Amino acid sequence: MAVKQKIMIVDDDSNIAELISLYLTKECFDTQIFGDGESALAGFDTFAPNLVLLDLMLPGIDGYQVCREIRAKSTTPIIMLSAKGEVFDKVLGLELGADDYMEKPFDTKELVARVKAVLRRYKPATEIAEEPGIKCVEYPDLSINQTNYSVIYMGKSVDMPPKELELLFFLASSPNHVFTREQLLDQIWGYEYIGDTRTVDVHIKRLREKLGDHEHWRIATIWGIGYKFETIG
């Protein structure tokens, strides 16, 4: 029997949390609800979820801080849920390491679809170590392995949430090819993402902060169009 994937639901609105849990349980997920940030952080290690649904407006420790603390020790996917629809709030959530952001009120079926899409993309090394074939691209001082979700830069492992790694792998797999932001959204997010292309910009910014420019390659901006992984020399 397959082991059920576990979803942590962090929301102080019990009605919303129970509704989400009901829909996810029908889809054969194992869920656990936490009503505040403190209890969620305390229960994260013991519950060991495959994905976290995280409301931003929580009593005590807010969702942003919960995201920071989870991301400091884990690459477990996080989907933020919030009534805040401003671009600033979305960008901040993504910059802190969230994998997706949904505004309240949302369609529960769409939320379930997004949960499944994120989980399909995220496969820890322990789950796929025995799968045949290796998806890996290499450049001087850089190795990106999408089979075990690892990035090695200058001989050291670089921690990256799933979408960052997938974006980097996709660009590096087609060196010097220019992709528009819309193309990157479609390829990496894998479903009809309801949001603006600033999402791509945020992830590119984080990649540059972690990797910088190398003398033989870089992530280049093509103004007015999008981005490319550019090889030099």
C-alpha cells in the first residue's frame, strides 16, 4: 500500500482549515491542522509534512516568519494562502522561499490541483535515488542535477527550493536560448498560474544572489523579453 503524502495546514480560521482538510482527505492525503505559527513550527519536525499550506495572518508568529524558519532547515514545498493580494505581499512571500501563493477566497479544487502540481515537481533525493536515468547539466564550477534535486557550485552544495532549481535547470539545459517570462511561467509552474510575471523575476533574483556571474556563464537579462543562460568564451 502506498504511503499517503502528508499536508500541514496552518490557518487560524478553523472553518477554512477544515474545508481544505476535507478536500485533501478525499484525494487520499493525510492532513494535520495547526491554528497558529508557534504550534506549526513545533509540529513541523514530528509531522514531517510533504507540503505546507501556510496562511500569512496568524496570531503570534505570522506566516512570513514561519516560512523563514521552515526554509532555514528544509526545502519542503510551501504554498502561502492570504487575503492580501498586493504584489508586494506576493513578492515577499516568494522571496522568503514560498513555492506558490494563492489569494483568499480561492477555489478549493484549484488549491488541490496546485498541491498536486507542486508535489509532482518536488521529489527529495531519497524518493528518486533508484530511478533510472539522470537529468543533469554541468558547466565549469556548476552542476545542476534534477534527478536528486541538488546544485553544486564551486564544490559546495547550494540549497534551493524546488522551483528555483527547476528554473535554473530549464535555462541551463538550453544555453543561449532566450525565454520570455510567460514561457518560463508555463514551463516551470506547469499549470495556469494566476499571477504576474514578477514571479519569474523574483526567482531569477534569488538565483543570482546564490550563484552570481561566472567567467564562463551567467543568467542574462534580455530587456523587454526575458532571460537566458548565457555561456561566455
